[in-house]
Amino acid sequence: MIRLAISLFLFALFSVTSARSFVATRPGPVDSFLPKPKLEGAKVCSYTVIIKTSCSSVSYTRDKISIAFGDVYGNEVFVKRLDDPKSRAFERCSSDTYKITGPCMRDVCYLHLLRQGSDGWKPENVKIYGSSIRSVTFYFNLFLPNGVWYGFDVCNGLASDKSSQSSASDKSSQPIIASVAVM
């Protein structure tokens, strides 16, 4: 009976909030992923990305960290290098917050990280907030392999009919490369 009450409470709590978390899926290597090219003229939105580094990660990393995330309609935000070697970003047990601009999108359904270097790094989770999207959290909690895009893609089934978009929205569905500001 207590389990049922707790389950109903949690269901109600998560039904009321607009945040989404992807706990049922596990991150994995992303085969043949290439960030999309820059497109001028697309409507630009602002996103806040908070990356929490695991307490079981290395003390800090000097590795190059890239991020790409997007929606089911092909809108994509790509930042070639989030880290700043002078800032000691991605220290163990810390959170790093970035303000990123990129194309406006619907709900984020994929997130990929790329680590390049020899130090190693273990992200715990990545949260993305924006005025045009529901907030979403992707849980990693594993050391990322070197030189491999790694992450989540839960876009399948999120859009029942992509063709219902008008041709005017086809232009806005093309991605642009994002700009980033460290907070």
C-alpha cells in the first residue's frame, strides 16, 4: 500500500512539472554523427546548459569537450569547445553553467558529448533549459571514451508527422552553430 501511495505521488509530481528526465535509457556511442553546418537567418533562442561532473571523475580535466543537442525536426545546437583550459572547468563534484544561443527548437530529444584528450572525464548529468523548450536532464554517470561522440537519442516516436510542418518552417529547422558564454 505504501509503495502504491509513493508511486502515485511520484507520478503526480512528475506529471505536474514540465521537466523531463531520461533515466530509462543509457548513453552510448553515436555512430557517424557529424554536427550540422551553420545556417544564417534562423530564429535564435537562448539555452542554459548545466553540466555536473561526477564526484568519482578525475580531479579536473584539460580535455576538449564538445556538445551537440537538438530536436526531432533537425534543429541543432553545436558548440565545438565548451571547456576553457584556464578556467579548470569540469572539476570533480562541480557544476559548470553555460549560456548558449542557437536555433529555436521544440523539445530537446538528443544530446551528444565529445571528449578529446588524455585526462578522462566523467559527467554525471547535463541539464538544458530554455524559454521555448521544457527542461530536460540527461544522466551519464560514466567515463566518456576518447574521440567518440557519446550520448542519447530518444527522438524516435516523438514526432508523429514531421511532414505537417509548413515549408516556411523548413528554413527554421536548419541548424546554426551556437555561441556560448560561460557563467
